[in-house]
Amino acid sequence: MGMRKINQFCLLALLTCVVTATASAQSFRVQCPTSTITHPVPANNNSDPAYVGPTYTGTNGYGTTPAHVNGAIKCQQISGGDGYATMGDGTQTYMFSFGPLSGLADMAAGKPGTQFPSVFNGQYPGATPLRPGDPATTDDPSALGAPYNLAPFTFNGAVGLVPDVPYLVSIYDISEAGHTVTVVANAPPGLNVGDSVIISGTGVAYDGTFTVTAVNIPNLFLPSIYAFTYTNPVAGLADVLEPPAASAASTPRIDGHVDPRPIMDIGVMNGNIPAPLMAINEDDEFFLTLTNVGQIMRPDLFEQHTVHFHGYPNASAFYDGVPDASVAINIGGSFTYYYLAPDAGTYFWHCHITPPEHLQMGMVGQIYVRPRQNRATGDLYASLQQQELDLRTACNSATDILCSNPLPAVNTHFAQGQNGYTKYAYNDGDGSTRYDVEYPLQIHGFDPNFHFVGMTFNPEGFADMKDKYFLLNGRSYPDTVTDGPLATQAADGVPHFSQPLPSIINIPAGKRALLRISDLDVTEYQTLASLGIPMQVVGYNAKLLRDQAGNNMYYTTNSITLGGGESLDVILDATGYTAGSVFYLYTPNLDHLSNDAENFGGLMTEVRITN
């Protein structure tokens, strides 16, 4: 066996410093693991499995493996930056708001941007010379005059993801015995058996990419954790003269390392209203990365941002987004929030830094959690009984006065898939919240004077704030009945799809629609009325309307009123209505049915019965 030292400690220290300095310059990161303790098998985490029982059983913490793997891993990335929106009267309004940095194609199509790891961790395949890597505007130069021409762009992964070499270490010693080569490095390379490793800097003798055959190898120099072996098809290489430096690195991989250029290209003028839509299932593990790119229109504002899920049963204050109890993200940094989705319902989220200002300026969005019942098999009542065995979300009305989702008083024996229904607003156990299509509707309003002084470096009058524009999904009538995303030319001279979510409601004749309505207005109560199709309210503030005895407390009405920070789940049943019929969902408050107290606009959209 030949043995030869090829590094000196001074060079070793120098290389370590260089690697550290390079890594510290990278501040934007994303996190989307392919496996976790709760979802241990990567191949199973890119789809939603059927619900057959609680994930974990017992009260003594998590077991080594879940009893049943439920849900999946979901990921999303958003930015905090500038944006513009256009109102129904043509007024262009400056915002600072959240924009998408993942799921861009789905967001442009009005869908949630939440993705499985297999999609989120993909690399962007290319960019056009006009807007490098910026699908927030367009990836097809010919589409600039036709903002609905989104066909050329289909990428839904995270913006800026590039392969990283997560471990680059200096080699202290190389030895060989036949074809087995042992490498001792100055730091644990974090390799496992079967991983690929790149050896470089030794000359042709050892340079190349090899497969690790063993780790934790005893040696004469450092603890065994610092050594590994691989097989080299050529033996006797230790006799070859080697240079005085060499390094070992794992092969490039996607691990959250990003190129900041495309993130800045896209995020700095990519504010959306409403903020990016999110949708997850009960039992999902949700990783949400917030990247603060700063504001090109207000470079004097060193604004921090957070994400606060309003009313969401978050187990850890660290991820709650209230800076007193968690963290806030500075410009040039990223932070990944973690949520384990426990309870179905319609929630919303916003920035919790100076909330009256940031909500008013557009930092508001919606998230909804779909119930386990969607993934149930067989009888829904029996499925809900199975869910009661999950101690984390059990609802026993006999012992818990806050239980709002007990077993229904009457077992209807409604089965999953009965009459074609597989979607439900809640774990109702009786099929009463079934629906065919769903529409998120976010109510919001803004004060144009507040936005103007916010853009022109003037003091903002919080006490005098009064909304004069009223929006459904960031649009005022008649833009509410326009299909496709709305584009506004921003300060960079390029159209951006800043209003991606349509608010028109299409219901196939004889089918049921679920409206997920939330109010994120800062100054006003809001009322919506439905003439022609009554609204059945089944949920309030992400809770099923049911009493402790299991009786459904749903009610039918033609108008609903919400204050800021409230949500309702409403069913519109188109049974008995003829295709081609058109009804209106609008506010009876006439001053909320206009743009700045004049002309058309405000809270109104159409409900269309389709074939």
C-alpha cells in the first residue's frame, strides 16, 4: 500500500476560508425537502395518498415510522417587492405586495402556486433575450401585445434554483490498497454509501467522479468520520507524482442554492394582488419560502416582511410571522416557514410588519386547506370515525367544548364518489359540503390617496385612511368578469401580470360551487348579495357550522357581511337552473359599487350557468 500526504495545514486553512467566504455571499435560499420524518420515502411524497387512518398513534411522541403516510410535501416561494394594479376605470395603482417565485405558470392561469417537491425543485429550462428568466411578464416576446398568450411558458418550479456543490473540502491524505482508495478530508464531506464524489486537483492520478463504497473509515490522521473510500479501476496510482493540493466534493445537486439574478429580475416588480394563492391538504407538510427583494420604487424603505396565517392553528410561534414572537426577513434574505396542515378550511395570510400599512398596500393573500375526506374511501361517516383516532385533530364534543366538527347527528351513509362527488369543503361525514367547482374570492379595498403618498415619499395618513376602491380578487367591475390574468405596465416599462385571479364564477348546470370568501379589508365591513341563486353558508372562519350534538347549522341567505379578518364558505347549488343563465354577486352598499365614488367598479361579478 502506498501513502502520500498531499496537503499542508496552511493551505488547508486557506481553502476553508475561501469556501466559507463564497458561501456567506449567498443569502437567497429555498427549502423543499424530498423527505421528512413524517414523509420518509421521497418517491411517495409527490402525490396525495388515500386516507386510511391516523399518521401516528399514541401520546409519547412520534414513532420511528408513521403508522400511515398521509398527505404529501408541498412547497412554494414568494417575494416581497413592488407592483402595480389597474382598476376598472383605468386607474393604475402602486402597491408593495407579495409576488410568486414558484408555480408561475399555474399562478398566471389563476391556480394555486403550491407544488410537490418533484415540480418545485425543477430547474428553469431557458429564457428569452428580452426578459431573461422572467415569466412574470412573458417568455414569448411576441406575447407582449397579447397578455393572455401564456402557452409558451409552463414552468412551475422555483425561480433561480441552480445545482450546488454542498460539500467542498480539502483532502488531507489519499491512500490505496489495490483498487480501493481511501480519502481523509479536513471536514466531514457528508457523504453516504452510493453517493457520487468528485476528486480534483491531484492530476490524472485520482481526478474523476467516483461512487462512495464506505464511510467512517479508521485512519492514522483524523477521526474515522473524516474518511471514506471509493473504487478506482486503475491500481498503483500512489506512485504518481501529485500536486500539493486537492479537494473532494459531492456532485452538484439541487439543495436550495439559488442564483440571485433571476430572483431579482422577477421579484422586484412582481407584486400581485391578491398575493399568491396557496392550497394544501390536511396532513401535508408545507414549506413556504419568503424572499425579500426590496423595493425599486421606494429604495429608502428598508422594509422587513413576514408571513402571518390569520386564524391558522400554527403549532409554533416561531413560524407565526408576528415579529415579537418569531422573525422578520430583511432585504436580501430568505426564510422558510414550516406548517403541518391540521384543520380544513378557508384561511388567509398577510404581512405582520406595520399591518395597517402593508395590508392596505396589498400584502394580503388566501390559503385554503382541503379536508382528509377528499382522500377517503367508502362510507364518509366511517372515515370520520377513523379520523377521531388521530389525537392531534380528534374532536370529541363530550369532552371538548371547542370541538366544531363532531360526527353528524344522522348517518346518511354517503359514500365517497356517490353521485360523482369526491370534493368536500370539510370533513362533514355526511357529504353535505360536497361541491364540483371551487372559487376563492378575496375582498379587499384600498385608499388611492394612501397609495399615492406611499409612492411619492410623503408621510402616510393612517388616521385619515378610507377605502374608495373595492376589489374581488384584486379587480373591480367590469374587470371581475374578464378571463385570464390582467397585465399592467410597471415602472420598468414592461407589462406584469399583477392581477392573476379572475373572479367570474362558472357553474355547470345541475352542479354545486364552493365559494371560499375572505375579507382582508383594513377599514370597511363588506356585504355581498346573490340574487337568483341562494347562498348556503356551511363554514365560518375555517370552522364547519355544526353544533355539539352533530346537527348542521348551515343557513341559506341572499347576503353575507364580513369584517376584516373573517372568512365564509358558501355553496351555490345550480340544480334546476338552465345553462346560459347569468346572475350577479354584488354589494348592495352603493358606495362600494363604484370607483372612487363615481363610475362603474367595485364589488360585483357574474355567476354564469354553463353546459
